[in-house]
Amino acid sequence: MRRPSPLPQSPAASRGTAEKAAPPRAARAVEAPVPRTPEREPEEPTPDERPTAPVIPLASPAPRPDAKPTAEDTTTNQGTDAADVGFLDVFKAARARRRALRAEIRRFTARQRRRRAVWLGVAASVLLLALGTLGAAYSPLFGVEKITVVGAQQLAVADITDALSGQLGTPLPLVDESAIKAELVAFPLIETYALEARPPHELVVRIVERTPIGLIETRAGYTLVDAAGVALSTTATPSPGTPLLTITGGVDSEAFAAAGQVMRTLPAEIRAQVTAVAASTPDDVTLELGGTNTQVVWGSAEESAKKALVLQSTMAARPPADVSSYDVSSPDAVVVR
């Protein structure tokens, strides 16, 4: 067989190889030459024995993450998406998106909705309570069944109750005050009055009666008047125990106003003894005590409270039976005769 020709080597490589292969001179002389065995050329493999590589199908290279899609790729993707995605899929996706959005909104507004629900519940409760209260108050459940009169001394309670009987059965909030006033005006002795509702069925009428101070002789007879000159009643003959008033100028004069103030200031035990009152001016009010015909010179209506206390203490020290007159026009210097 033919030996293969050696590969050519560079001069440097040849020198290196020669230096490595060449033994030292001393050794070269000692060592004996070794016979070289002829090398056998490799046999070429037959076609059946040659190795066969696996066949790999060619595929398009995977796109890089940062690679921008080309116009061809975009057109291809759009065509594929349009072919694969239908109207129903778009509708479902949109509906799912809306549901997710509503869920997020509910989650973030839960606290606000709870607070709003609490306030609405409180407001509704208050409104229902108010409506229920008003409905019950204006219903027959709170109708007037009893009328109580307080403060009547000279008037008969039964007469006032009968006059106000038209209010029975009326709900307390609907009691007609103007109708009550029209009925009470018929009682001249009533000076003022006040209404008080006591649920569920009682109506209280508090009255203040006028205080009569004496009788004034008129053409019709003897008229009982109070300190304001209001005529309370008229009789043909004077009522026993009621003083007779002799006032210059009548009930509209200043003398009558002074006399009325003096009579209202007197203690009850002294007022019960007065049988006559005379006044021509506001500064010369004179009282007469019955039984002993003792006179009380009062003077003006100024310091009437102090004069009443001084007169009461003086009468206790010196009874009217032994005195003809008490002069308290100057309360600091009482004159007793």
C-alpha cells in the first residue's frame, strides 16, 4: 500500500520537532536504531457502514423578546386573531371586564356604603317614629275625656265644665283655643286662664279670678267691679260684706285706679273689715272700717305695701274699737286718734 505523504510543517515547527526528537549526542551514540513498522493505511468505509446523521426539520427561529414585530408578522397575527376570535368572545370578555370593574368598585366603596346605610337606617327610624307619634297624637287615642278646672273660688266649676263640654272627644293637639276663649269670656270673674294638656285624655283649665274691690251705685243698681273697673255683676241691692265705692270721676279716673291698688294691697283680714272707700283724687284715698266706723287715712297709692304692714301692726296694738282714725299717709309717722 502507498504511504500517505506527510503534511508540510513550518520551519519553526520543524526545528522544534527536530530538537525534541533529536536525542543528545552522547545518547545518540549509545542507543541502537529501532526498526520502524510500516504503517497501514486506513480503509475507507463502505457506503453502508458510513454513519448517518438524524434528519432535523428546519423551523423558523424563535422571536427574540425585545424584537419588534414586522409588518408581515402583524398582518399575519391580525389575520389569525380575526379568524379565531368571534363576536361572542369579545362580548364575553367585555362583560367579564365590566364585572371585574364593578367588583373592584364595590370593594373600595364598601365602608362608604356601610356608613351610608347606617345613616339611612337612623333617618328612616326617626322619620317613622315621628310619623307614628303624630299619627297617634292626632287620633282618637288622645281624645279629651276629662276637663279639670283649677283656681275657681267664686265661680262654680260645674258651670265652666259644662261650657267647655264641646271639646270632649277632640284630640288634645286639635283643641280649639279660640272656641274655649269664646266660652270663657261669658264669665266676667275670670281675669286670665291657661290650658294644659295631660295625655292621654285630660284637659286642665287654670283660671285666675278677678278680685272685686267694691260696689258702684249706678242707674241699674249696684255693680260689683274689680280693680280694673270691670263689671262683674249687678244687683238691685248692695251685697252684704262688700264695700261701697265713692269715687270722683268714675271707674276711668286716676282716683279709681289708686283706690283699686290700695284695696288689692290690703291683707285679707283688714279688707274684710272695710265697708266703704272714698277718693276724690289719687292722693286722698280713705277707708272706713265697719262696726266701729273707724277711718283709715291712706293718702296716695305709693308705698301701699309698707302702709299695709304698718296699719296691720298698729291695729294689733290698738284695736279699732278704741280708735277713731288711723293716719298712715306717712308710714314712718303713723297718727292714731
